[in-house]
Amino acid sequence: MSDPFADLPYRPCAGIMLRNAEGYIFVGQRLDSTSEAWQMPQGGIDPGEDPLTAALRELGEEAGIAPHLVEMVAQSEKQHLYDLPAEMIGKIWRGKYRGQSQHWFLFHFLGTDADIDITTEHQEFRAWRWARPDELVDLIVPFKRELYENVLREFSPHL
């Protein structure tokens, strides 16, 4: 059986793994979901925008964190892909994409918890917390777990 969505492109995206001084990773619980799934900040790369600029913009839009409060530690060597479940294609991104192609960044957080404010103009999270790296895969929705495993593996020398 062939994939009816095989011709759809992947949405270009930047993902952010934000590590605090204790080695924990920032995760947020999506505002538009009733599930208990958490995720690291991520978002689309606008036309003409480079991935690093998109990552810093998304960090501000989703967590209220200013660029001067982070220091880049690493970036992914390759794009990490995930496919949406078939039942979600058409409901997300107006059916234009089959999933996302993500360029990931690992940032060290230089601020304090008081510098994080998820009630931004473009609020996407209803809650946030710091998670241990070994918890991340279990916290995420099942269709993104392999991607998270790959990102964790790539950034493990820095964690």
C-alpha cells in the first residue's frame, strides 16, 4: 500500500533543547492539547530566516526568554524528521505538510526561572517545567519519540 501523503513536503522548523545549570531540560505542555504530552520549544522557520534566528525567535515567543539569556552549546549536524500520524494530516498546517524537518539547537540557559514567562503574545504552552534528559522521550507524544531519541543521542556529549 502506497503512502497517500508521500508527495507532501516537510515543514522547515527549528527545535530548541534548553539546558539549565543543573542539567535539566525545559519542556512545555501545549495549550491546544488535552493530553499530558510535553515538548521542547520548536517552530517554523519563516521564509528568508536562518534556523538560529528562528530558534531564538521561537524561544522568545514560546517561553518569553530573551536571546541574551542563552548561550549556544551545539547544533544538529543534520535535519531530524518526523511524520504526522495520518489522522492529523489535513488538520494541522492546513494539510500542506506531512510532518517537520527540524534543525535542533542546544542552548545553555543563563537566566533564572523568573526569566521564563510562557504567557506570551503567541502563547503555546499552558505549563512548563524542567525535566531530566532521561525523561524526555517518555514525556513526548508517541509520533515524535524517535526524533527525540535521535536529538538526545546527538547532544548527549553536551548533557
